Amino acid sequence: MKILHHPDKADIQLSSVLYALSDPVRLFILAELRRSGERTCGDIDVPVVKSTLSHHARTLREAGVVSVRVHGTQRFLSIRTEDLESRFPGLLTSVMNAYEHSGEPMIINAE
Amino acid sequence: MKILHHPDKADIQLSSVLYALSDPVRLFILAELRRSGERTCGDIDVPVVKSTLSHHARTLREAGVVSVRVHGTQRFLSIRTEDLESRFPGLLTSVMNAYEHSGEPMIINAE
């Protein structure tokens, strides 16, 4: 089974987390994961091509925001809620509340 | 007097604000502004060249995070606290608390 690199909790940097959260598609993905817990990439209903979704998943993983578990051809994404809460208490909740209430449009950039 | 463009409160986008906050130097600038209110660029003690500081000030202004007032050759920066609080209640406080407690190093990227 392929193991993907995830930063240790202590190495999660605020600026990297904020960068990972600074994209409408990634905010949408996180909102979906918060609603439903673990999801495969294929189960997340975003109108982007698979390679773009993989890119977003990687950005979120490398920043320490999500955990990606590879099983066969599927990748299961979940938010590293405990690690984020331990590093930056209240931050994710605050950002996601802002997202839910802001009506931010999911502008799709061709990547 | 030169007037710089600032987005209207209603046009401030969450993803743009998070992007503006996703840099250690910009987080440091905001921490300084929170401590002391309005400051000129020259009064902010960051080890970056003037053009880099201007670039950061512009990123923060265009995202709607800071207001920049031009007076003669000086630019006075202040956080748009009321506008941000109205758009995204608690967000800035949450991010800045995370910054103050995270010990994020101010890594300087040559730009």
C-alpha cells in the first residue's frame, strides 16, 4: 500500500494552512469533509477534472490540513481535526463558519 | 493626494483574505498593526526591502485586509477591523491568536 507523506503535527505551519484554505475549491472540499467525515476524491462533487482535484488534495495534505489514505485505486480524505485543533485552537471552525456564511462562489480556475 | 483602490466591504472574499494572511511576513505586519493601530510602512520593523514591503502592503490592501492612506511620501497602514469583523466575525482574531501562539518563524523569501 502506498503511503503518502503527511507533516507531523508539530511541523504544521499556520501560513501553510492558511494558504491551503485560500482557494474556493479547497474550501468546498473541506466543507464536504466536515459534513460527512472521510470521503473518497470521487465522492466529492466538485466540477473540476480529476488531476485538479488531486492537486488540491495534495496541497491540503502537504499543509497538514487533511489526511489521505490510499486503498487500491481510491484515496480517502479526512480532515486532521484533532491535530489542527491542538496546533491552532478554534481556527478551522472559525474559517469554516466564515465560509458557510460568506456565500463564497466556487470559481473554477483552469489549472 | 493619491487614492488607492480598496475593495468594498461586500466584495471582500474569504479566499482572498486567507491568501493575504498566508505569508509569515504579512502575518507579522498584521500583528504589528494590531498592537499599535495605524503605522507607516517605514515604522514596521521587518527585515525586507522596501519594494517587498510595498508588495505585501498591496496584497493586504487588495484583499480588503488593510487600509492604506497615502500622505506625501508616506503610506499609513491600518487593519480594516470593522469591515472584516462584519464580513467574517471572529476570523481575524482567531488567525492572529493562532499566529501569536504558534511561534511561526518569519521566513523571508527573496522576492
